[in-house]
Amino acid sequence: MAIDGAQTGKKGSLLSRALSSTEPAPALEIGGGCTTMSEVRVLVINTGGTIGMVPQSEGLAPEANKLAGALKKMPVLHDVAYANETQLYSRLKLGKDTLVLPASKQNKRIIYTILELHPLLDSSNMTPAEWDKIARHLKINYEKYDGFVILHGTDTMAYTASALSFMCENLGKTIVLTGSQVPIYELRNDGRANLLGALLFAGQFVIPEVCLYFCNKLYRGNRVTKVDAESFNAFCSPNLPPLANAEVDITVDWETVWRAKTTKRFAIHTNMNCHVGLLRIFPGITAAAVKAFLQSPMEGVVLETYGSGNAPNNCPDLLDELKKATDRNVVILNCTQCLHGSVTSVYATGKNLMDAGVISGADMTPEAALAKLSYVLSKPGSLDKKRKKLEESLRGERTNSPIGTQISLKDSKFIQKIAQSLLISCKEELGAVKDALTPPLACAAAKSGDLDAVKALRNMGGNLSFGDYDGRTPLHVASCEGHLEMVQHLLKSGATMYAKDRFGATPLLNAIKFRHHSVICLLRTAGAHLSSQELVNVGTELCSLAFNGDVDGLRAWHLAGVDLNQPGYDGNTPFKVAEAAGHVEVKEFFSQLTT
Ligand code: ASP
């Protein structure tokens, strides 16, 4: 990712700066047509909620097949002239539910398609079946879009965001849930700004998390809770600062952004365990009530306790019921009723719960804890393993003390020396120096295959997904060089494989161009794919390789998942070209592919 206004805090208008941010998302092929260099695609999954509600006889309720048409009449959310001039609909073979945002300063466009679920729901009616439905749509469309927005009612948005954060495994693209407190059809509403902000984050940034955008803030989805039924500022993230603030500047806190450090491809997990529940302790709660709640088929319970995780310890029957339940393998996760803070074992009243086999939920929200229980209990494995998983941070949902010593920016002698020579002393300027230096240094280390140097930069807090002045990330460079171990390390450090350099190339294309077959296979396993820009004229490129008898080059494209039968500019296929040029080895290679 290139360093730009969005990260360095340069001033400018909100919209222009949002659109000028260049953590790049690739333009992708949809329905056979081609997006241009300046276009990105976002899928908006509309599940319902106030944002698309209209007054009906019994009160506000969602109305089907209305949203896309209404948004088309809002110039800030749809540029009719651009759609017509560029023949958007015929070029991309799009239906009427696709819209395009006005241009950014750099003439970039977010083209977004609205997929409306049936029936649209007030989110009070949401169940895990709807989470499954949303997850399936994300999976089906994952490679076709650069980012995703989910329109959702605010009442249970924190539950859905939490659930999806676990259900989406090895996520590499941005998913943003949003909605509003007032329908978008009303004159004064918060829906327009929330939708616009969510689209900008989903289309312009690679923040590979399930996020929630509301009232100018982008939060980690599994850290939020709804705190206000009347204010536009309906959500808060009590134990984690926002991932991004969309004020005059859009500032992303890249160090807080959670990344799946993996070489596995995106997958969804559905069919969460439904035998879970929330039990709130209150003064006078009886052992009988607790006993009843914990009966079979209950398999997991989030116990909402007082303060730092305390429950009455002067009622032995109650503790006994909890102990009996954990002995029966019912998993009990302790979360505080307080908005802010964490479960500890400071008090005897809390320690006694731990003794009864209750697991600490640290600073998780009850919503996240419930979703996590449901997710972990629906996975195969021993109960011991599941209990351990609950104590880990799986998607950044709980604050665990870091393992080992983390070197802070202040401890980095190297950065300090540079700062001194530049007469820099304040934290912000030091951060800017680090952000400016990390990309070229990390790219140099990636080029020479110096794993230790890359690790040291990471430990200094350097972001390995940032690009240099040409938008080239360490992953681009390592892919060009064919450093398999380095590519693996970068992916496992959370480097994004969807970054595009200023020439529009992804690391996968770099690996193809330099015929690094093992790197191509690794990137493909991790879910990398070529964008439509990268596939323009691919037939001609293949014919040229065939003409030159370049089996290695052809194999590289094949390993990247490209169909080698695509004709070149003159309609001849690569096979025909090889035949005419008398390249027997190329013909043999083609026949091996078909057998
Ligand atoms: N009842 C609505 C819902 O959750 C509230 C909202 O969207 O703000 O669907």
C-alpha cells in the first residue's frame, strides 16, 4: 500500500481523501465484462433494517425492491452520467441493481451492486440461518468483488458482525456492516453517510476484517455493542479503539488492523452450534433458575457477571450448579456486565467461578462471546481443545497479553537514529518516519530473501502490506524473485495478496511473469487470483509464448488458473500458433494438459 493522505494524516476533503487512499483493491471481472483500471467493484448485501424501511400500518418495516431505485436518484450515491457515458450496464453486463459512485480526485470509481435478500428483515428477526445465508453469498461472490458491504438493522448488528467475524475464515478482503437509525428515504437521515462511508472503506482499503461502520467510525465488528437507540452514534467499541476514523481526514490505525496470518484460502464456516445462551447474573438469582438454564441441550453459556467477573459466592448451591454443569461438559464463558473492562480473578467472588470450571472471557463483549462459543462448539475436536480456543484471540475479539516481548517503536534504535538526525522527537512524526521507511526497507529485504530483516521490520511495528512509491509491496518483490520461503513468511505475517502496484499488477502476476511455479502454486492455494485488468490481452500473451516455444511461461499461466485456449488478437489459439511454428514440445505440453 502506498503511503498517502489516509495514513499520514494530510488534510483535504473527506470524500476526496477517502477516495485518494490507495491501499489498493483490485478491479475484477464480473459477468464476462471488464472493469477499467480506475474501477473497483463492491457487493452490497441488503438484509433489511431501518436504512430501507418505510412506515407501514404496524410501524416501520423494510420494503422490498425499493432501495436501488431510490439510491439511483441520489447524486452522491450514483453518477448517472458516468454510467451512461461509459456504457456501464452493457459493458459489464450489469442489471439495474448496480450503481456507481461519483469520481474520486484520481478519477477512481466504486461500482456497487445491491443484492437484496428475501425477505428483508427487521434485524430483531435475524437468526443464525440468516448468518449462514449472508456467509454463503460472501463465499460465492468472494473473487468477483473487491470488497463487501452488508446493510443490516442496528438492533442485532453487533451479533451478526461478531458471528460473521468467526464464520469468515482466512479473510483477505474488507467486509463492512452498516445501517442507520433513520430510513434513507427521509430528508434528514444517517443512512446516506453510513452507506457512503461503508462503500469507501470496502472499495478503497484492504482492511481484511468483518468491520462495522457507523457515525464516521469503522470498528472491528466483534468489538462493538449497540449503546444508543436514539442517537446517530449508536455503537461503541468499549475495549478497542476504532480501526478508522472518517473525520476531515480518514485515518486508519493500521497497527490495530487484524490480519489472518495464513497461507490458506478464504472459507466460510456455517451451521454454528445453536445450543448456546446468555445468562445475566442479578442480585437474588436462584440456584434453581441457574440449574434450569443450564439443562440439556444447552452446551455453552455466556455468564454475564458483575464488575471484573464476579458472582455471589455466599450461595453454595448456585456455585454447585455451575460446577455440575461444567462437569457435564457445558462450557461457561465469563463476561462482565460492565461496558468497559475485563474479567480478572482479583476478587474471591470471581476466583470461585474459575474454580467451578468457568472460563474467563477477558474483555469480550457478550455478543462476541456468544458468537465465539457457537463457532468453537460447532467445530470438531476435543473439549479441551475448544476450551483453549475460547481463551485465545481468534479474530482479535479479546485482548490477550502479547506472547514474548514486543519491540515498540521507541525501542527501535534504527528508527531513533534516523529520527535524531532528522530532529524528530514526537510520537506522530516518529510513526510517519517508520511508515515511510518500512516499505522500501522491507522490499529490499524481500528482494534479497533476508527473512531476519523482514522479521525485524515487523517487530519494529512495520506494516508488511504497505507499498513503496510504486505501490509495490514486499510480497510483489518476493514473488518476482521467486523467494518461496519469503512469500510464505509474508503471507503468514498477514501481507495482503490483493495489493496492486501502480502498473495494476498483483504479486501473482509478478510470479507468472518470472515463471516462479512454486510461488504461483502457493499464492493460488492462499486464494490469489488475477484481476480483469491483468487478464486483458492474455490470449495474445499466450500466443507469443507459444510462438517462442516457451513451455515454462505457458505452464506459469496454467498454474495460475488461466485457460490456455484463449485466442490471440488474430483469433488463433496458442496451440495453433505453436503448431504453425513447429514447436513439438509446446504441442506435447498442451496434449499433457488434456490427458
Ligand atoms: N429494528 C431495526 C432493526 O434492527 C432497528 C434499526 O435498524 O436501526 O432492524
